[in-house]
Amino acid sequence: MQSVYDFLLIIVSNAKLIIGKIIEIVEIVAIRSSQIKFIKQQRASYKLLMSDFKTKMDQIRFRLVLRPRPSWDSLQRSSDPLAG
């Protein structure tokens, strides 16, 4: 009878260790998933800020009548020497 009791005690103690490890793993996964959610939220807010910044810069550029520089191809002289 004592050996059965000892065997059950060993099984219960091992089960406690296994359950403890499982709980640790679940906590680690929960922390990582919350970190991933936080990173995704930060990226979303960064994209929103950058889109707001880009919109503001476009408005400023439009108000100041600043246009993008013309390409170098449009600045080349015409091959016709009599052209303007």
C-alpha cells in the first residue's frame, strides 16, 4: 500500500511541475502577444502621424505655390537653334 501511495505522490508532484511549466509558457505567450499588439498600435499611430504630416506638408506646399522640381529631361534645350 505504501508503494502505491508513493507512486501517486510522485505523479501528483510531477503533474504540479508540468502544470507550473504550462502556466509559465502561457504567461510568456500572453506577454509576447501583448507586446506584439503594442507594436502594431505604435506602427498604426506612426502611420497616422506620418499621413497627417504629409497632408500638412502638401497643404503648405500648395499654399506657397511650391511645385515639385521639373525633371532634367524637361530642362534640356531644344535641338532646333531657332526655337525660343
